[in-house]
Amino acid sequence: MTQRKPKGRKKPTQDRATKAPSPLRTEITEDEWSTLERMAYAMCTTQEMADYLGISKRTFYAPHLKERFDTIVKKAAASTRLKVREHQLDQALGKSPVGYIWWGKQHLQQTDRHVVAPQDGGPLDQIQGAAQRLAEVMDKLAKRHGGAPSA
């Protein structure tokens, strides 16, 4: 009788030689926390942070590290957004017309509106003969469908 191999997970192959998995660390040094804060301020992804520190991103979510990591990332991202908004506001209030336009569109619901000046001084929203043409089309439709023509 031949013995069968047990079913289950296969052992990883050695093709990972080009990218060795990072050991799962359980601690992050204070210097690394400072680096993480700078990287979070720069809006780096968790994978980029882990790669830079040479650790697995799962380390950030270890029970004793998760709360501190989440707090740092949230505060740093909020700080970055605040700085960008302040800079944009400075541009809007400065001499930059682009800044004024951007700010108005983002916060004052302003939009681009294209206005074409009339050639003959008449109102732009009237098309000559439109009312007559509409009446003709309505009469044709009414005749097709057995209704009374328009007056």
C-alpha cells in the first residue's frame, strides 16, 4: 500500500528569492514613528510606509500598534489637507485670477457661463420662426394620431 501525501497548503517555492518576505515585527521604534508621521503627512500609502521601513504592513495593524498608527495617519492627512486648502485660499485672495476662479467654483457654487452677445440687439433666447415651426410640427403630429390641430 502506498502512502498518500497529506492535502493542505503547498510550501512556497523559491521563486521569491527576488523579493524575500519581510519578517513580521511586533514593535516600531520612536524614530520609525516619526518617519511614519512624515510619510503620512506626505499622504504615502501604508504599503509605501511598510516598504520604506522594511516591514510588513500587517505590523501597523497589530493590536498594540493599530490605534497609534491610525491616529497618526488620520491627523497627518487632515493636516496636509488643511495646509493645501490654506495655500489655495492664499492664492485665491492674492493677485491670481486663477485662484479667485477656483475658490469661487469650489466654495461659492460659481460656474463658467458662456454669454454670446446678440448680433441684432434682440433677445438671445428667441429663435426667429421657432413658434411657427413648433405649431406646424404639433399640427402634423395631431393629424397623424387623430387629434385636433393646435389653434
